[in-house]
Amino acid sequence: MKRLLVIILLYLTALPVICFSEEIYEARLNSGLRSTEAYSYLLMEKSREHGAESVQLLKEAVKTSPDLPPVYFALANARFSLSLPGTFESVEHVIGGISAYTRNFWYAFTLAGSLFFSIVLSFVVAMSVIVAARFPGDIRLFAHDLSEAKYLLFLLALLIVISGVSPLLFIAGLLVLLGMYMKKLDRIVVYLFLAFLVFSPLLFRTASLFLHTLSSSPLKAIVEVNESKDNKYALTALKDRDNYPALFSYALALKREGHYNEAVAVYQKLLRERPDPRIYVNLGNCYAGLKNMEQARASYLKALEIRPLASAYYNLSQISRENLDFQKGDDYFKQALAVNRDAVAGYRAIYGRSPNRFVVDETLPFSELWALVLKNTGKASAFGASVLPPFFLSGAALLLIMLNFLLNTVIREKAYRCKRCNVILCPRCENRLAWGSMCQACYASVVKMDELEVKERVSRLLSIYEHQKRRRTIMKTLSFLLPGVPQIYAGKILPGFLFLWPFFFFLLMPFTNRIFAGGGFLYAHGFFTWASIFFAGLIYIISNIITRQRIIKGWL
């Protein structure tokens, strides 16, 4: 139902375009706009219904929105076949879609936000699963140690106090306790989570940046102007702004809408702050719109004094030809090609007699849009993950790192379990392992068979067998639930984590993609969504195969 409503909304938005597609497309180009995303989305929807015409419709969508990633992925799907040419053409369109992410700020930004939140959330969830899998068994070991060494009560009290500050510290405290009974290599998992908490203020700040930026009206206006999607919104949203990117974009919107004198005033104001060749190029375009070719020429030449730009050379070639100086026009055109041949090809693709197509504008590059985002992060939030400021989490994590190190270096005598029957053993109680990680009773039953009566030994062996059988059944069941959990249950924490974290990451990606798309993009990151589902399934299958093989061979 929601999808239908969005399609209807897009249809109403793009209704004039549907009725007069070529005329409206040309009119938008005349306004300096070369992207009509609403129309492209509708063409994509139409291509689903008309299979025979799908390729032609999608090529039209690419033409009207050359920087829209999902169009390329849809075209890759439509052109795919098992033949070699079909496969290569499909791959070429996939590469084109990925490349489009480098030209479409909002798609790149929302994908980056989705990746960031998927990485962070999957990491925390994976650590929580480790705690849940290990806590029921290992807490009994700690309880035994607590009964033997009363000073561990201070450790427990400290962890309880710290855990009250944040659920993240609660997980960290439990991991520190469980880390006492992990193998040396598996303790890397504990240190990883504590390091995660040390850098948590930076992570909270980054999360706030993504969420704050999504609701920023000025940034939306700046992006739409510089990606040639819309001018009118910038005329209202950026009118009273005084920072460089906003003024640059506001002047560009004024110029494209034909308000040349106002645009000249804004550009001259910017030039008083700092000389920028891009401003000189756009200032020259304003003069070209006013038919003042000499002033336009002087502005382009000033731009070239600072830095050689393909747009400046190209615009000079256009002005020269307009003045019937074809020799200079050809020379400038060749220089433009020498600077950036691909850019010149793009200029020629939209050429027309309109001022916005006769000469070309300079826009803020992708990198500057990202720099603008990083400068306007807004207020950092802890998202309810801590009752104290985030820097307290860093301090507490550093304390836990030292505590974890001391627990595993100073305290040598800790409780452990017999690998055969799972009984708790403790050096302080002098119930040491006898041989091969077995308690004395298992050792007597399995190795020194003459120490026990036959009936008693058989009973013991049956008990061991039942325990091992139950353990294998549990691991087989767990393997169907989540990848890596059987390894974690068996005490191989790090290998289990290396299955679990990527699985959760790929599993969360479709959800975070949809959240960051806000439900507004029908095809938002669809390629990456399906790729994530594929890799999550692949990890699940591989994990199951490996786990079952290891259970059969007795390695788990």
C-alpha cells in the first residue's frame, strides 16, 4: 500500500514530464538542470510492466538522470543474460551504477550512513549474543571463584556500579567477567569491545552527524543546485545564508533562473573574500547571459590565471566562436580537451543556445559537499545509551581495559571445566585436571581403566557419552539459529565472532538502507540490499557446513 502511494505521488510530481517529456527535458536543460529523478523513477516502474520496451525505457531514464544509481542497476538486470556479451554488458552497467554514487551526494551519503549504522549495531548485537551464549555456563565458574576468593566481591561491585551508567558498559562488564574464562586469543573480543567504547564519543558524534544532516534544509538546497536538480528551493532556503557554499550555490541558482545582476553581486562579494577560479567562471557566465562578452572573456582569463579549468577554456572557445574568431575558438577547445576530455564530452552533450547550455557552470565538487557536512555536525547525542556524557564511557572503558589485563595476568588460579563431563574444577580446591583436560573421574574411566570396577566405569562412560551427545545436539540446534553461535558455545569465541559479526552486518543492511532512504526512494540502494541478503545467506550456509563438519569430526 505504501509503495502504491509513493508511486502515485511520483506520478503526480512528474505528470507534466510524462505528458511532454522531451519538451520538459529540454526546458530543464535550459534552466541548467540535467536531472529529472521523479521521471526516471516512473520510467523504471514502467519498465517493469513493459518487458519488451524495458531497455529503451531505462536508457531514457539514464538520459534524464545520468547520476541516479538505481537506473544503472535496473538496466544491468534488464540486459543480463547467460551469454558472454550479456554478462559483460550487465557488469558494465553495475560499474556505471557504482560510479554514479560518486556523483550523487544523497545516495552516497545515505549509503555511508547505512553502512556506518550497520557496522556499529551489528558489532553491539554480536557482542550481546556472545554474552548471552557464554553467561549461563561461565557465571557458575565465577560463582565458584567468588566463594573461594572473597576479594572478587569488590570487582563485582565495581562492575555493577559502572554498568548502571550505560547498557554498553553493562555488556562490557559482563565481557570482562566472562573474559576470565576465555582462552588467550579469544580475549581479543573483549579488548575489541572495550576499544569500541573508548572511541564511543567519536561514534556518537558520527551518528549524530548522519541524522542531523538528513534534516538540514540548507544542505538539501546546496546539493540540489550543485547536482543540477533544482534551483527554486535554493532561492528561498539560501537567501539569508552567509557561508561560502551557501552563497556560491545561491548565486548559481540566481544565474540559472536569469537573475544575472543579483548573481553578479553575490559572486563579487565572494571574490572579495577569496579569489576562486570557479567563481570567475560562473561570473563570466553571468556576463555572457547579459551579452557582455568582453567582461565574460576577462572573467574566464582571470580564472585561468589561478588554475587551468576545462570549463574556462571551453567557455572561451564558445565566446570566441560567437565573436566569429574561429581560430581562437578551436585553440581554446583543444586546451579544454587537454585538461579534461570527459568533462568536455559532457558539455557538448547538453549544448544549446540557451545561456545555461551555451556556456557551462562550475559547481561545488563532491569532496566540498562532504566537507560542508563535517563542519555542521550539530549537537552530539548519546541516543539514550548513557546517562552521563559519552566521554565517561571512554574513561570507564580504559579502566576496564586495565582491570581485564590485571584479572588475566595476576589471577592465575581460576575455575574451569572438565572437557569430558563438564564438572567444575578449581586449583584452590586441589581438583586439578589429571590428563588431557579431564577430571580425575574421567581420567580413571577413560585412561586408567583398572582403577574402577567395570560397572562403575561403564556407568561413567555412559554419563560422558550422554553429556557429549547433549552438547552436540545443542550445537547443531544453535547452528540453525545463528552462524558462529555453536563455536561461541563450544568456547571458540573469536572464530564464532568472525562468523557472527559479518552475518549481522549484512542482515541489518536492508533495514538501515530503508531507514536512511526514509521510505522515499523506491529503489534506494536496492543493489546493495540484495547483495547484503545474498552474503548473509552465504555466511549462514557456509557456517552451517563448517560447524556440522567440525561436530562430526569431534573438533567442537
